[in-house]
Amino acid sequence: MTHFSTLAIHAGYDSADCTNGNAAVPPIYLSAAFDMQSAAHGDALSAGAAEGFSYSRVANPTLDVLERRIAALEGGRSAVAFASGMAAVSAALLCAAEGGGRIIAARNLYGASVDAMDSLLPEFGIETDFVDDINDVRLVESLIGPDTRAIFAESVANPSTEVADVAALAEIAHRHGVALIVDNTVPTPYLFRPIELGGADVVVHSTTKGISGHGNALGGMVVDAGRFDWATDRYPQFTRQEVVVSDDRNDDWHSFASKFGIDAYIRRVRIKYLRTFGAVASPVNAYLQLLGVETLAVRLRQQVASATAIAEFLQTVPHVRAVHYSGLALAGDGHAALQSASQNELVRRDFPRGVGGMLSFEVDGGREQVARILDGTHVFAYVPNIGDARSLIVDPARIRHREVSPQFRRMSGVGDNLIRLSIGLEDTADLIADLEQAIHGAY
């Protein structure tokens, strides 16, 4: 079996396939459209019956390499790249639940995801049943009804770092014929692979974050495991005949399921959501993400080590009321006692390499003290992103969760005294010293 770091550099690309001189690095194809070579081939491309490229709103060679590489790293069958993580999340959920389905999801999701499911998707006839604890499997199962289309969870929640029991959720979902969609942005496939280790059916990413790793490219990804049966009464959109995948001139009619079989979901994501809504990733951004992915394993190892050391340090700092980093379950020396026993068990079982470089902590006081800490750092940058090579600091309640209702913020533990850190690649001692002086100065 090819190992992760090798796939991160080589998967999805063969220089012999490159028409521009066997380039060792995948080229950037800055072409809006491609020569379809013949009328017959153009017709086949438009019908989705042939592999290849005709228009970059549907597929592009640079994006194709990135899609194949992330699919390989996640242990999936195929993938579709989007212009942002939220474009990927929106397409994944809409594709599963379109036409009036319901989604079961945790309240502690990323703020924009909560906002989309709480206030926007209902406008499209899609409702969400939110649960306080996505690992309460009895409650989750009790909510599954005939119109439930998906369970949606984050493998590691942002910003609490609580981990989901993906295997338990998959067992429940599949027993009822429901798909499990997992956002794996925070740990990346280096630390956790929901398809291989948990049985997830679809994985989504904001590739802007750890996969890109340098804060210089927006992107998103939908990865399909390629093993869920979408051709059931629960998902009529996949068995309905549609012109876009048929040859109406020859009275040859198809649905996505009859045309593409186990690839019905990812083909619908590409043809109906990427192609129609047009949230297309830039080839330049795809290229930058390919460069970032090559160093993913090395970066994550260092970021996890630094995040663990910083979480341990913050527990000793006056005016720090609580530290939220489920990776402490791997630290030993009594640190795991700060987390719940069930979380400790899940982290040790599913995340032996760590949960990622993001953590959060609560401080005494409120907005005034938080602002002083934010403004008092010199190494940490006040930036609303995670997974960067640079260390970042932000107040989630005012920035990333601003669009979420106060009720949801309270239930997710996102108060005005919460600070989120994304640990980069600077020296750990410098990061600790920066936090120490900023917190001391705030009080």
C-alpha cells in the first residue's frame, strides 16, 4: 500500500500524461475552454459519457489532479473541487437533501454551516434537526424519519475540537438507509480519514485551511466514497430521468443512477451543482493547494506538537478559565481529565496522531479583556482562518460565529470570552511567550 506522504506528492498525476513536455509538477491550465477535437467526442463530453475537458466550469486538468489527489488521500473514489469550503458544504448537502429532505446535524458546527442550515436551506425546502450532542446516538437515531436524507457532522468541531464518533453515526445512518456526510477540514486526511476509518459516505473540506496550509488560496472539496446506494425511494432526485444525462434525440433516457451507477452522487454534484451554480475553483488556486498538500504531513506533525504544548501551557496561566483541546487526551500526565471520558476514548481510538493545530480557551472578563489579548499579540496574527503556516488568533463570537443566533452560540460554548488559536510553524517557545505577555498585559 502506498503511504500517505507519497500519495500527497504523486497521486493523481503522471508526467507522461502532460502534453506540455512531461512537466514534473502539474501545470496550471489557464484555459476557459478546450478543443473537443471532433463532433462525436464533443457530444460525448457534453453528455458525460466520455472523460476529458471541454469547459473549465465543469472540469479543468489542474483541478482534476487536485481532485484525484484529495480523493486518494481520503480513501474515496472520486471528488469535485469548488471555489470555497462553503460552496462544497452547500453542494454536498443540497445534492443529498434537495426536494424537501431533512438533515440531522450538531449545533457545534462551523458558524457559516449552521447559518446555512438554520436560515437559508429552509428557503429551499430543506430543514435541519439540530442536536446538542452528535454522539448521542440514541437521540440521533430517534430523529431519523422517512424524509431524512443525511446526517452531517464535523470530525473535529470548530472551535471546540470535540470529536465525532463517525463509526457509530455511520452504523446508525446505514441501518436506516441514510447517508453520512462528514466535514473533515480541521484534522485533514493526515490525522483522520472518515471514509476508511469511520464508514462515511461523503467527506467535505475547506481546502483553504490545512490542505492548502499557507493562507493564499480559497478552495473546497466534496469527496465521494462511491459505495452508498442513492438509487432508493429516499432519494428520488437520483432515479428521476433528466435531459442533461440523456439523449432525447434518440429517445435514450436516463437518470443519474441509471447512467452513472455508484458514481451517481458525485456526478450530480458536478453536473447539477458545480456546472449550474458555477462556484468553480481557479486553476491557480488548485495549483497552490497541490503545493500545500505536498507538505501536509510534515506541517501537521509540527502543528499538533506545538498545539499540545500550548494547550498544556495555557492550563497554567492566570485568568485562563478553560482550555478546549481534545488532543490533550493523548498528552497524559492528567491532562486528559479536562475532557470527558467518552471524548478521551474517541480521540485515542480514532486520532492517534492528534486532532489538529486548532484550540480555544476562555478567559476571565469579557469583550474588553479579549480585545486587549487580541491586540497585544505580536507573533499571532488577528486573522479569521485556520490551518495556516502562520499562527492566528481570533474571537469566534464576534467573527466566525457572528451570523449564528445567541442561542446557538451559547449551546456551542462560543461566548464573548472565548479565543481561538490556529497554531502555525513558528517556534513553540516564541508562541508561548507571545501569549503569556498578551494575557498578562490584558489584566
